Amino acid sequence: MTDKSSGRFAWPIRRRMPGPDGTAEDIAVQDIAEREAADRRLPPPEPEPLADPPPRFNLAAFRLAALGLALVLVLALAMMKLFVGGPPSVAKLRAQSGVDGWQELTVGVKDDQPGVAFYDPETKIWSGFDVDIAYLIGEDLGFRRDQVKFFGMESEDRARMQAYDATPEHKRVAVKLVIASYSITDDRIKAGVTFAGPYLYTEQSVLTLNDHPAVATFKDLADKQVCSLSTSTSLTGLQAAGAIVRSKNRVSECITEMREGRVEAVSTDAAILAGYKARYPNEFKHWDLGYEATEKWGVNVGENPALQKLVNLTLYRSLKDPKDDRWEKAFQSNLQVEVKQNQSTPIAVATQPTITKPNVRDLPWEDVFP
């Protein structure tokens, strides 16, 4: 039962009626006394629980947590970029190019250009600057020297990457690389040739017999019979000057034409003609035309863009790594030795051409770039 007037729980109190012995005031005083006594007999109310104070905001801890989260996000993004996005790694390029499945590296080169690429049928030895560049690239691709196989090729076959073997039948051989004094031009790129490089700078010059009058410009060959290589960049200047051009697929065929008097001169890249002047110094004269156009020799990699990046990576490392002197040795042993016999006629630029850094992923634990 609840006492509605006080709002507190109380024991029942008997009401008394006024009688002859007491007035109403006496009875009220007695009731109040009894009620107070009853209140003293009740147990005290349970104290209300104290509420916990609100937590205090810790700014230092918040900053530390935010910094940790930021670092985790940055690391996660870096790992995603490293392993998912970005340029391909060397391992991926090797897989894409198929090079890991090759038992040997087949290379198409010229076989009749002393100092550049020459095959001696008696010793069966390949030699020349292009041959050494092939060894350089092959080494970085993981091939031993005896796994780099050379096949001769003619000028018109360089774009289609078709060479021939050394048997009498000259059987056709598809090659993986063409390193055959092949100049990089916009027209060839538009036609579908995929070049790596360049790996050598040279220029056009003229070779004549020793008793021929001096040749200083293309105009000196106007109305003259001149031999050059078919599909060669050397044809442009000769034809513009009015020379009567006879095209051959092999420079040795042009040399034969000149020796037998059917042409007066041979004109092509100076690095090619310098080898004949050095080998037969008393038979030929090598003339500098002062032609401004630069011949930039490149490597035809066929329809294999992954292989293009791998070859460019090799050439870039060769250029940038001070410990890598393979290009310099190739130049000195094949072209520099011809300078004395060719006198004042330039052969080629004696420094490796600049090449753009390939877009290849350099993982932290790898040594891709020097």
C-alpha cells in the first residue's frame, strides 16, 4: 500500500475516531507520532547508483591511429602498384617474348661485309661489329655464345626476317633478330618493322677504284653508273643527283660490278665500305660525301614488342653502366682498327647512341637499371 500524500512506502496506520476521552487534535498528534515511529522502523532506501563520467577524448591516441591507418593505405597502394599496375617486369617480358622457351637465338646478319658482318667459309667463323652486338644481346637474354646462331641474309629479306643457312641449297631460316646494318626510318616503321635501338650511327659514302677522280658530292656521280643495295636508304640521294643506280642485294655483288667495270662507284653506309677499303687498301678509294643524313642502325625484332623492350634494356644498360664496355670493345676491334686505312673519311660515331630508358619495372630486390 502506498501513501499518496508522501510518495513513500509506509506501513498501514489505524485511524482513530475521536471519543469522550480525547479531542480530534489529540488523535491527530497521536497519529503523527505513530507514523514517525513507523518510518523509523523502515530500512533506509537504497542509494541511487552513481553514473560513470563520460570518457575523456584522447587527441594523441587519435592522431597515432590516423597515422597508422594512413601508412597502411600507402603501403597497400604501393604493393598494388608494384605487383598489379605499372610497367612489366623483366620476368614478365621474358614470358611474353617466349625467350625462355628458345633453345638458341637465331640471328640474321650480312655475311659479306668485312668489319660489320662477315662469314669465312674456310674457318666457318663469323666476325664483325654486328656479330659482336648479337653476342652482347644474346648474353643478356641468357644465351651462351655457342647458342647464338648466325644466318646470312640479303637486304630485301631483312623486313620479313628470312635468312638462309650455309648449306649449298641455302635453305630459308626464320630468325628471331635481324642485326644486318639495317637503318631505322619512319617509312620502315610505318611498313610494320619493329626496331630496337639504335646501336650505331654512321653515314653514306662512296667507294671507287683507286684511279677514279675524286668524289666530293652526289652531283659528281650524275649520269654515272653507281651500284647500291636494294631497299637501301642510300638510293635516295643517288637518284636525286641523277646517278644511274644499279641495285643489288649484296654489297659484294656491287664490288664485283665495279671491279669488272660495269659501274664506276659503290655507294652505301660508310661503316660497310670502310671494311673493303681496309681489306684492299691499294685497290679502292673511300670518299666522304659530307652528307648530313645519319644512318641509325637498329635491330628488327619482328612482331615481338616484349623482345623489343628486352633488347632496348640491354642497349640502355650497356650505355649507362660504366662497368659494361662490351659495346666499346666491339667498336674498337671491328671499326676503329679500320680508321688508319680509311684516312680522313669518317666510318661511324665512336660512341654508343643515346637510347630512351625502357619502360620496365625495377623491383626493389632486382638490379634492372645501373
